[in-house]
Amino acid sequence: MVDCPLPTSRIKPKPVVFQKYRTASPYRASGPPARTIHALKPPISRVAPSDLRDSDMTDSSGSCRWGVLGTASIARKVVRAMHQARHARPVAIASRSLEKASAFATEHGLERAHGSYEALLADPEIDAVYIPLPTALRHDWVIRAAAAGKHVLCEKPVAPHASAVAEMVEACRDAGVQFMDGVMFMHHDRFEVMRTRLPDLGLVPTFLDSAFTFRADPSFFESNIRVSADTEPLGALGDLGWYCIRMALVVMDAMPTVVRARHHELHREVPIHTTGELEFPGPEGVRIARFQCSFRHPLRQWIEIVGEHGAMWMHDFVIGSPTEAVIDLETESSLTEGDAAHRRNHERIVVNDCVQEVAMVERFSRIAAGIDPVDPQWPRWALDTQRVMDAVMSAAAEGVDVHLPAFD
Ligand SMILES: NC(=O)c1ccc[n+]([C@@H]2O[C@H](COP(=O)([O-])OP(=O)(O)OC[C@H]3O[C@@H](n4cnc5c(N)ncnc54)[C@H](OP(=O)(O)O)[C@@H]3O)[C@@H](O)[C@H]2O)c1
């Protein structure tokens, strides 16, 4: 495995290139060109959020009234983001216990607390719901939310298997509401910068390696929902591997055709350490994406993306820094005569001041508030990720290569 390397060999810095980032997102480059600070070694480009966002986003008219199903730990972070995001207004929380809902509402500045999830879905003054319930329980609540006309931001992994996701997506489509999963890194300004710079690596990315792991303590293995087949049957694969698979699909811009995987450890039938390998077709042969996810290893969340002419690295690709999110990029690097030293064209790109969960809530709220149209790319990403997840589970369980069919 390759960790996010900083240059240790002699660097021949490339002249600093003046850069401007364009994005395909609502956070489009419309301001002044991105500032490039003349760097020492390596060159550093800085991208400020004001360079990436529409000026019309300062308009505070039109906001999405949010409700949350379940007093989940992650809901604390997302409700905080709802308070900070433009076009968002966190309004209500529901819990199986009214007491818990009331305590959460008081602590997090919400107007209303409901003692059941049904009651929140019946609340006419809610436009969108955030659903961080355990994965095994989400299917029915997403379908009920869609039937109640609520837009749905659904935590990941979306469901235990792809047929459930297909039903959830279909229910939202039929109701004309947005469905999106909670992959926050896709809303970080760095994400569009990363996509824009992929062509620097070559015609297409040909290899990718990633890891998302953390070392869980004994109490986690006793009681956390992530290690119970009743609540999170995909374990570490669903909690952590989901991000590695999603990034592989984005970077390779395709679905894999062959999937191999191994569960190296199970805890009460739930995978807690898995590695996988996805094969993608390419213009010049097979392209590979590998990943490791685990509750047994130290916190790591790195990715390496390789093409014919170069490579890029992010050391925090899942939970991107809210202040200085870095991409390290090397192109046309080579060994000098006699292998005495490397010649490296290394560039460090720094994306400043983007809180990815706030960006996610803001993007979703614009849709729910009717400012932007419902966007079919989001349910598509969720369904494709879950299809690959299914293949990984089958490959690991049966110890065989799984060949994926072509999906429409
Ligand atoms: N996108 C991200 O960055 C991110 C980060 C962390 C977690 N997640 C995902 O979010 C989900 C929730 O994770 P979490 O750690 O926040 O979970 P958690 O703290 O255990 O919360 C789950 C909530 O679900 C409700 N619930 C309903 N039925 C339940 C049952 N049978 N057992 C347990 N809880 C039940 C509970 O709310 P009430 O008791 O109030 O009804 C509980 O507070 C997971 O799928 C996880 O993978 C995503």
C-alpha cells in the first residue's frame, strides 16, 4: 500500500502555473480566478470558497424546513450544519422517546420535538427529512417520507442490499422529491477541484488505492449499532467501505465489471475488516481500484489515484479538512540518470474554508426549497454504490470473482 507521500527526495519545482477552477456544481467558479501563491517547494495553489460559489447564494430567501428522524450521534453534526447552511432551517426532531426528542430539541435549538417518527412525517411544516436511523430500518421510513411528500437525505450505507435502494429511489422519484445519501465529501469544494485535475494524470485514471479505517474500542464491539446484524449488517464495509467504493466509481467514471473481496474478520457475522478489488474496463485494458476498510486499524482515510502520467493523493478524502483541504499531485516524475535522485513535478493544491456537511445541507436545501431542480445524479450514485457493495458481499462470502451485469 502507498501512503500519502510528501516529497522526500530532491525536488525540482515546476514554475507555478496560474490556475482557475471550474466546477460542474452549483458551487461554480464565478468570482475572481483562484489565487496562486508562489510557493517554494512544492508549488501551492490555494482555492478559496468565494472562488467556487455563486454570488446568488447570499440570497437568503427560500429555505428548507428540516426534520430529523432519530436522535443519532451523527444528527448532532448535521443539525449543526443545518444551522449554518444558507437556505436551511432545522425545525423538528423525532425519537421513539418524546423525552429524548425534547432533550435533543432543547440542546440543538429546534422548535419542535415529536415522540414518534410518524408524527414528524405528518408535520405539514416540514419540507425535508434527514434519516440517520440504522441501515436495516431505513427502507420503510424513506418510503413513508416520500409518500408524505418530504425530500429525503438518507444516511449511508443506504440499505442492506440494492433491491431495497431501488425501491427507495423509485418511491422518491414517483413522489417528485429529492433522494440523496449522506456522502459529505462529494460536496466539499475540493471534490470538484480533484475531478477537474484528473486529466493531468493521463487519458483516464488506471489505478486507485484507498483505505478508511479506525480502531474501535471494546465498548464499541459490545454495543455500537455498526457491529450488529440487526441494525448494520454491512458492518465496516457499509460504514467505511461505502466511501472507498463511491470514490472509485467517481474517479473511474464507470461501474466495475469484476469484483473480488475478502472479509478478514467478522464480529457476530458482521464484517469488521474487508479488502476489495474492483476491475473497470479501460481504453487500454483493465483498470483497478483497491480498498481496505476496518474497525481494527488506526484512523486512516487516504486515497491514491494514478494515471499514465502522474498520481494524486489526499490524506483525508472522507472527512476533508474544513480549513485547508489538500491535494498532492505529481506529474511526469522520473528517475534521473543512475537513479541517484527523483525528478518530481509536485504541486500542492489547498482548498480553503469549506465545511463539507454545511455544503451538503446547503445543496440539498436549495433543491428542497425549489431554488434548484431535483437532481437525478444523487439517487444514481447511491444505487450504483449499493450494487457494488452487494457484489463485494457476494465475492467475500463465496470467495469467487463476481461479474457485474451492465446496468442501465
Ligand atoms: N455520513 C456520515 O458522515 C456518517 C457519519 C457517522 C455515521 N453515519 C451513519 O449514520 C448511521 C447512524 O450512525 P450513528 O452512529 O449516529 O447511530 P446511533 O447514534 O446509534 O443512532 C441511531 C439512532 O437510530 C434510532 N433507532 C431507531 N431504532 C433503533 C434501533 N433498533 N437501534 C438503535 N437505534 C435505533 C435511535 O434514535 P431514537 O432512539 O431517538 O429513536 C438512535 O439514536 C449509521 O448508518 C452510520 O453509518 C454517517
